[in-house]
Amino acid sequence: MNPETKQCQNCKTDFVLDAEDAEFYNKMDVPTPTFCSECRLQRRLAYFSLTKLYKRDCDLCKKGFVSMYHPDAPYTVYCPTCWYSDDWDVYDYGRDYDFSRPFFEQFQELWREVPALGLLLNPNKNVNSDYNNYVTNLKNSYLNFQAQNSEQCAYNMYCINNTEVVDSANIGQCELCFDLFHGFKSNNCIGCYNALESMNCYFTRDCSNCQNCFGCANLVNAKYCWFNEQLDEKTYKERLVEVDLGSYAQYQKSKQDAKDFWKTQPPKPLHFEMAPGCTGNYIFESSNCRDSFDSSSCKDCRYMFMCTGTPISDSYDVSAWGNNMNQIYESCTVGEQSSNVAFCNTAAVSRNVWYSETIINCNDVLGCSSIRNGSYVIFNKRYEKEEYEVLRGKIIKHMHDMPYIDKQGHEYKPGEFFPPELSPFEYKSTIAQNFFPVSEEGRTARGYTNYSDKENTYSITMQASDLPDNITEVDDSILKETIACEKTGKAFRIQPIELQFLQRMSLPLPRIAPMERIDERINGWTKERVLIERESSLSGEKFMTPYTKEDAPYILSPEEYKREFLG
């Protein structure tokens, strides 16, 4: 097939479908997209309310709990314990398909009536870890997002297989780490950025297999280095003793000194490890994974985002999760032994599923909400296999003949993900707003969901500026204080899991509220996904990188960096 150029319905830019794309769409038996890859991602992320949580009552047990659904959202919402219980029957909400109305209009009504899972977690697979979202297999953990198989962790995002990690993001197989951004198989790393298989490091960037290094950049297999200066063990330890990182002022100074030094060193322009034929950034142990970010174990995939867990194959346009999946298309948070899933928002252990949300252990499902252990189901109504297949074909044809038209005039025929205006979440509360910001006026014009803000009122007992500078001056009485965030003025409290970790690691109390700290990491993460063209400071060679001139005044091309620092 010759490359086909199409114009995006939404942004009107041209995009190209190549022979590999055509092969994939044929394999999935789906029409080619009418939105470009960026607009497709934005559309999916508008259904990904990852970090915004609210207090609301469970509509079954009537108890208050923390939910990703706004209290004013016109949905039936159950707490995880009730949702996973046998106290209700999802098939009581089954209904016939109405061929006189568009599919998406009917699906929104179904989603609003069927009990929705208030937080994406299974209480039976988590221990003492209720206040998390999009997680599984956590123990004694608090406020983690997109996390799994971790213990004693708090305030992390994209946290996979970690133990005792706090205030970090995009981390895997790490232990006793703090303020770590992009870490893998690292131990006792503090304030580091891109730490690979390292231990006892402080404020390092792009360092691999390093031990006992402070403020360094671009080191491999190094020990006892101080701002890239090689020291002997005795001198290094003497300098380290002089730096009291338990002091908030000293911690912030050390972090800024490191950032200033990093700017004198060229950053690693892109991050690939064992990733032949891959493009994008932060791709590991993958092959032919194109235009993808923050993913690993992917083969013959494209437009993957936050997907990990071997094996992942033959998938396009998937935002988050993984863990053994193949032939997944245009879906958000899908994984755990799933295959042939398309246009879904949250699906696990499922096959042959289209246009559904929160589907677990199901086969052959179309247009369903909150189904577990079901087969041959359409709009939450069960059918015999033959009936199902005939009706499914008729509905797909009807979606083509009577497409949903959104408020901007875009047509949604089969082959397109759910329209953003039908999302149950406020656009501004999803990570779509981080990656694709839209003004309040723009959100209103596009018909996006909008609820009135309700400010929680707490009696502030302490200003952040009045917190003790050093962790040695702090005792358990701090747990009773309601602190005003120095950035927003919003109230927050120090949690026991947090205090115990900081005291153990001799690290200072935070001055900024937890969700503000998480948002700062998300905003830093969004910058990494935007690749821009730069010229090598050494040769003038052009290449793509996320680093602007402000971030990195001096920069090398990927090949130059490899020769200079990786041998």
C-alpha cells in the first residue's frame, strides 16, 4: 500500500497512514481513523481522571468515600467494596438497543445509570491502600496513581514494583527513594532524574550504575563523585556529612546547585534502552514501537503511552497499563491478559470487546458498562452467541448510518473513540488538560463536562513557613497540624506513612500540598512528550529532543552523546 494522507476532522492538519498502519487496521477489522494521532490521544485522555479525587457518598452503602467522580456528576457511583460485592446485579440495567438514536447518546445514558466504580482499584487486591487510583496489588500505600505491585509508597505517579518510595514519578523496581523522576532498579536515590540501576546517589541526572555520587550528570559505572569530580571514598563521605539534607533550606539549595550544574552538561537527548526500531521517548526493552512514550515490552506497536508489562504486541493508540496484551486499539487503561479490545475505557482480562467501559473478565461484549464475568452482552443485556453476532453487526452498521455529531460538528462513526463532550469527568480534572490545555471558554464552547467547584474549608493551624526547618525538630505532634500550602494556601496534613519515611531517611517536611507536588511532576512529564528539533552544540547535526535551549543550553545528538558518555 502507498502511504495515504488524510486530514484530521478536529485540527485539520494532514496525517499519513503507511503500510504498517493499514496492516494493523485490517488485522483489527476497524476503519482507518479520521482524527490524527494527537487528537486521538487528547480524546482518550479526556476520559482519564487520574489524580483528581472528591468526597462523595456511595450510592449503595451510603457511606462517604473518596472517588474520581465529582459529587455533582449525574452518575450512580459505588465505593470499590460495594462495586465488587454481590449485593447488586449489573444485568438488571440491561436494555434493548434503539435503532432510532445514535449509539453514543444511548451509551451515555447507560453509563449514568449503571453503578460506576468510584476508584479504579480492587479492595481484594490491595491491603490498607484505599486512597489510591488506577492501582492494583498495593500494600500500606497512600495517594499513588497508576501504580501496581508496590509497598509502603506515597505520593507517586506511574509507580511499578517499588518499596518505600515517596514523592516520585515514572519509577520501577526502586527502593528507599525520594523525589525521584524516572528511576529504574535504584536504591536510596534522592532528588535524582533518570537514575538507572544506581544506589546512594543524590541530585544526579542521567546516571547509570552509579554509587555514592552527588550532584553529578552523565556518569556510568561511577563511585564517589561530587559534581562529576572524582573523589576518594574518605573525602566523599566527609563532604556528604557536611550536607544536612534533613534541613529544608539545605535540601533546596543542594537541589538548585545540582540543576545549575546540570545545565553545564549535555542531557541525554532521548531515552531508549534495548529498543531497536523504536521512536518517541522513554522506550525500553521494545522493538518496532513507534511514536510512543513511557512504555516498555512493546513489539510492533504505535502511539503507546504509559504501557508496560511483558508481552505487549500488535497494538495502537493505547493510553496506560499493559501486562500481557495484544491487538488493542484506541483504548485507555487496558491490560492484564486482554486481546482484541477497541474503543474501550478500562478493560482487564477480556477479549473481543468494543465500545465499553470498566469491563473485567469478559468475552464478546459491545456497548456495556461495569460488566464482570460476562459473554455475548450488548448494552448490559445477555444474548445467545448467534443472536449476539447478528445484533452486533447491525449496531456497527447503524453507527455508520446514523453517526453521533458532536457540538463542533465532528462525526463519530465506528472507528472513533468516545466523544470528549460525553466524558463523565471535567476536562480540566483529567490529564488531557495537562497535555492539551484548553481554556475555560474553550471547554464551554466544546460542550465539555463542567461542575461547580466546591472548596473544602479547613481551619489552618500552621503556615508552611512556620514548619521546623530540620526533620530532627519534628515529632508526632505535627500529624495534628493542618498546614497551609506555601504555593496555593490550600490545607494539607502530614500523613503517618510520610513522617515515618522522612524521619527514617533524614529528609525535611514538605511545604507544598501533596496534590500540588504531583501536579508539578505531571507538568514536567508533559514537557518530555513534546519533541522539538535542535542542533548539536558540537556539530550542528539536527535531531529531535524534549529539551529546549532554556532547559539545556549545551546539547549533543543521540549518537554524539552515546560516543561521549556511553562508549
